[in-house]
Amino acid sequence: MGRKVRWGVLATGGIAASFTRDLLEMPDDAEVVAVASRSAASAEAFAERFGIPRAYGTWAELAADDGVDVVYVATPHAAHRAAAGLCLEAGRAVLCEKPFTLNAREAGELVDLARERGTFLMEAMWMYCNPVVRRLVEVVRDGAIGEVRTIHADFGLVASDDPGHRLRDPAAGGGALLDLGVYPVAFAQLLLGEPDRVRADALLSPEGVDLNTGVLLGWDSGAQALLSCSVVADTPLTATVTGTAGRIELPRGFFFPEGFTLYREGRDPEEFRVEGRRDSYQYEAAEVMRCLRAGEKESPLVPLDGTLAVMRTLDAVRDRIGVRYPGE
């Protein structure tokens, strides 16, 4: 692979625009060469907006483009399996937005396909690639707070109450859990791995998606994680990790933090900060490009087995609260 990695963008919504904008700020490393949508007009407008040379009105055309090294999949949740699968079948490396798929079965199908084909695949869990979060993991694993005993994390906002909104639509994979709750769950599992027990409770909408969800994860070690997500309440968006010898607090926006504070008995609080934009998608893009240049098929920062474990937990939560999507 050459010095620049050639990206294709599949979808033209808000997150696709943000990701593309960040790629264009990496001109020495990345080149955005193609975009696809189910609408040719939408793809052409997106291409004109960002100066992308090729615009396709079907996903298949992008997947077949041999001038693309990796495709960023930014469709709504329910389309991730089909879009990412199409690209993997064509031999394209894929970075697929979170939640990886609607459920663990679909996630397993994508992982199996990528491994069978020897094609790179990664979930776009930007939190795992954030330098502050990476530093936090190092601090915890170095034993700074002893054995982890509790994790608290929340992600809630007030979304539209329109029944047609994607967050209210079961066919689109709507609800708080998959859109927002994936972050607290992924954060807890980054530090403790897959839980041994899952408990949950939720307020459901008339359409059958979760609006306000609480989750309690338990590990045989005695560790627990108390997590919440909501599309009807503006929660603090913070996280705390408490161990036998101290605790770490992450401020609002824990999933793309500007820093964290370490508290230990008998010591002054220690502030950890990392220079750079806290809301940048460039960290995950850089990890994808590093992997592709190194010939790696999976990222050690966002391992596929970890993605599958998070999807299994999300499935377990939905089972507890009674949320099922069409076709399941």
C-alpha cells in the first residue's frame, strides 16, 4: 500500500460528514476518493461538498471500486450488516460505525466473513482509540487504583419524541441502548472484559424501543458496573472507575475526554491531560491506516473479539428489557 490510504465513504449523513472532514485534515496520510449512497443525488452533493472525485448511487459500485483501500460504513444501525458485508465480499477493508450491528449474530457473521477472506475489519469505537482513554487503561493496568471494584458511566440526551425519528423506529435499530448505551457498556468491558451476569430495567416507548435504560453488570471477581442510557433525559455523561486503592473520574463527555483525575488516599489529586482535539475521528482513522500499512487484519486497540463481547452484552440487556427488532 502506498503512503496515502484511499478511503471510500458509504452513507452521507452527519457522522459521515464529520468523519470525512477529519480525514481531509490528514492530507499526508489519507485521501477520500469515493462516496456512495442509495441516492445518486445525495452522493453527488456530498462529493461536491467535500471535493471527492467519485460518487456512486449504489453501495455495490463503491464496493467494486478497486481504487478504494478501505470503506467507512456510516449507515443507520440496521444497515451495517448488509453494507459492511457487501464491502468485505468485494475484498474491501471496512471500518464500521457503532453499534457494530443490530445483534451478536450479525456481528459474528461479519467477523467470520472478514476472517475467512483475510480482510481487515474494525468497529468505529472511537473511544477506544482516544489517547486519554488509552492512557487511562494504562494507569488502571499498572495498578494505580488497585483492583477495579466499581464502574459508573452514563450517556443520556433528550431526543425527538417523533415516532418516525430513527431513535424511535424499531426497523432502524432505535432506542437508547444501541445508540448511546453502547458507550458505557464498551467502557466497562474495556477495563473488565465480558461480564458474568447482566441485569437491566427500562422504560419502553409505544413503538417498542428503550427510552431510559439502567444496566447492572457483574463479574465473578466481585466487580460491578452500574450503567445508564437515555433518550429522554440529559444525564451528566461522566464516568468513574473505583478500585481498592483509589479512583479515576472522567468529566462530561467521558467517551471523548479531555483528561481525567486520579485520586489516591494520602496524595494530591493527579490530573492527566493529552494534547489534541478531544472530538477527533482522526485517532480511529490513524489506527485503521496503521493496521493496513502493517498488514494487520484486526486492530489490537479495537479487537473483534471485544466487539463481539459487547454485542453479546447488548443482546443480553435487550433480552432482559424485552426489546426485539424486526426479523430477529
